[in-house]
Amino acid sequence: MKEKTFSVSFLTYGNRLNYLFISLENVLVQDFENIYIFANGLEIEVLNSLHKWCEGKRIKILESERNLGSAGGYKRLIKYIADNDSSDLVLLLDDDNALEPDFVDKARGLTFSDNVLYYFHRPDRVLPYKSYYESKPSLLLGAVNNFLGRSVFGGTYEDLSYDGDLLAAPYGGLLLSRSSLESNILPNDSFYLYADDYDYTFRLVMQKNFKILYTEVSLIHDLERSFHLVEKNSKKYSLFQNRYFKANKLQLYYSVRNQVFFSLKNSNSKFLFFVNMIVFYPIFILQFLFYLDFKRIFLFNSAIYSGFKMFKCEMVKRNNFEN
């Protein structure tokens, strides 16, 4: 049987070359057919440094003059690969994801089929790990009808017939099959940042019947910790200090807006969503009031309002399409 062929892709932004070069060193020594980098709005000096480092290496650099966010960047990257790459499998990586030296050799030992995607274990990402070992595929998404991850009700997103390990997954560590690349499902660039990876993979599962399997056959190591991840046993977050308290303005706005939109779009009861919002909204506001952070209250409320507007626009587009 012919061996499966692998390609790999990175998305980078700002000036993160110190991470990206380490990640690239780990893939250049392995049997990847093609290596792609999406340069997401890099300043000219950074872009020149990237081109200089990649010169003479088997790396294809795709460029965007402006930062399209993770949603727009991965959309362009995945679309390019779908149209121009013939590999059987394509691994998506963030610019700070470091592979183990024998990743491809170990990945070839997995069982593949057209409707299967694999998510590789990243030790810093606890929720996918818990989802798999607790046999709760939708744990990453929270309860259905949740408000910013909080719910007083039970209920999950997945159908009981779903036999995958995860109902959604991050971009970094996701191995896409050729059939998923050709499915015409792409990230929604309206998200810009945050939750766009879960929305993308959730649609692959729900609309095209892919299933995401979790594997520890080879680990992927994060060189930088994301803002919303907390060390085990950390006391950083208390009643008045959750993930949004330490977020910068960009992180706060887009993570709140996109989660509100995702919950509304995929809820099975708008009434239960509003009940959850009524119950938990005051708790989120109290954390800002406790520290007299009125600017964040305004930004938090603006993000929620924008999430509702985003949902309304989605419904209008859907109704126009159906009619």
C-alpha cells in the first residue's frame, strides 16, 4: 500500500519569528511534501527576515498585506492548499507549535479514512485531553445554550450517534484529510479572532459528517502559552477574576462576541440561552465593578451586542439563501 503523503502549514503574525524558526527547524528535517507559511500582515522588516531565513529551503510563503486574523488567515491558507496541494493529509500548526522529530513516522502508523480528522495532543491544551478521556466530545464547547461557557442546564451539542472523540478542535495540531480540504467548508472570516477554529471544525463534523479522533501517538509542544490558559492548581482566577479580567481589549472583545454568536447560532433553545445570560451576566459584570473597570464594562457590553448583530446578519443571509 502506498504511504500517505503529508504537508504542513503555519500561520504567523506580528513578529513571532523566534517561535516560528524553532517550529520550522522541526519540520524541515521530516518527510513533509510541502511546507507553507501564511504571513498574516507582517511588517516589511519582519517579512524580509522571514524570506531571508527561508531562502533555499522547501518553504512556500503566502502573504497578506494586512492581518486577516486567525479566521481570515487560515481561510486563505486552507483554500490555497486545497487548490494547489495534492498531499493526502495536511497538518495545521500555529507558529509556536513544535513537533517531535519523528512526528511523520509515527503519524503514518495511524488508521486513515476519508471522513476522519486527527487532533494531536498538545500538553498545554487540557480540554481536548479531558474530552477524550471523559468520553465527552462536546466538552470543549460547553453545554448547549451556554452564555460564555456558563449554563445552569445540561445538554450537549452532539448527536448520540457521533462516534468521534472531539466535536471541535483548535487549528494547531489538526490533521486534515484530502476530502475535508475539498469539502468547501472553510473558516468563517467574520470571526477574525477566537472561536473560529471551533466553529470551523464543528461545521466539518455537523454539516459534512467528519469525525475528529484524538491521538497521543506524537505530541505537539506549545512554545508560548495562550492568554486564556491557566496552570493546574493556579489561583489566578477567582470569583472576580475570570479569563476576561486579564484579557487585552482585542482578546476581550472578539472572544466574547464570537462566543455569543456561536452559542446563538448553534443553540436548540434561544429561551434557555437568555436564561443563562440573565443568570451569569451580572457575575461577569461584578468582576469589572469590583475593580472599578468601567471601560471594560463598556467593551464587554459592546461585544455582546455585536454578537447578537452577527447572529442576526447570519439569519438574514441564511433566509435569503433558502428563499
